[in-house]
Amino acid sequence: MIDPRNTPDHDAPETIEWQGDYITAKTRGRWEYVGRARNIRAAVILPLIGDDVILVEQYRVPLGCNCIELPAGLIGDEEGYADEDDLAAAGRELEEETGFRAGRLEEIGRFYSSPGMVSESFTLVRATELEEIGPGGGTDSEDIAVHRVSRAGLKDFLDRKRAEGCGVDVRLLLLLGQDIIAGE
């Protein structure tokens, strides 16, 4: 096992360089990185219906284009939700974004999407036994398109969306991984 105390900058003090409502930029020794402000966390939902997966598409300002993603949302970002349970937040976000309610939510684990520059983690939640209860689309401040895609047709779907100029969230590798490893 690697001893973190042998890592350069391990014992350097952490300094907050800038903090907004949602993001904090920090330095520790030679490292610069960002994280969520106020201990806000995220839930990412893997909604499955038989052989299909529910994906969302929305405009992402940092990318300057629409992005295809798994539904996701912040936990503890709104007043009164600071102590919200990860699974409760995942269920709430799934309904808001996609219009589907999960009969079963299962926590898969905590993951880090870019650990060399972002300290943020997310909890991956598998959602099954889905029931469509509304149109989805997010809250009043969001404009989200919902896509039901067969897992077998996912690569073709993503290729089409890339050709349209969409970005693709790295977490979709979760669904493409076995085919990539097999060389397909």
C-alpha cells in the first residue's frame, strides 16, 4: 500500500483561493484543484428498464454544447436538504429529470471522476423497477431532454449525438466498457 505521507505536498496546508456558491478552488503545495462548496455531494443515477437505459441531454455551459449524461444531481445544495440521504436525493433527481420513479434504488458506491484536479465524489445509484409518472425535463431552471436507449444500440446512439455536436459524459463508459475492452 502506498503511504500518503511519502507523497510530495501531503502535509502542505490547504488554502482556499476562491469560493463561489457551488465551487471552491484550492491549493495544497504545488497542487491546484477544485471541489464542491459547503460539503455538497452528487448522486449519479443508472436508470434501467429491461434492456434499456434512460439518459438525459442538456446544455452544459463549460462545454458550450449539449451533453448526453446519466441523470444526476446535487445532494445538500438546497436549503432544508443539507442532511439529505444519497438514495432519497437520487430518487428525487431521477423523477425531476426523467419523469421516472424507481421502485428500487441501490447504492453501488462512491466514485471520483477526475481525481487529479477535482476532489468531488459522487454516489452511483442503480435505479430499477421504473414507472413513468411524468414528462421529466428538470426544474423550471433546466431544459432537459430524456432519451430511452437500448443498451445494445448505445454506441450508435452516442455516435449520432456526437455527430450532432453533443458532448458525452465520461460516466457513460460504464455502459460501453465491456465492448471497449473486447475491442468492439
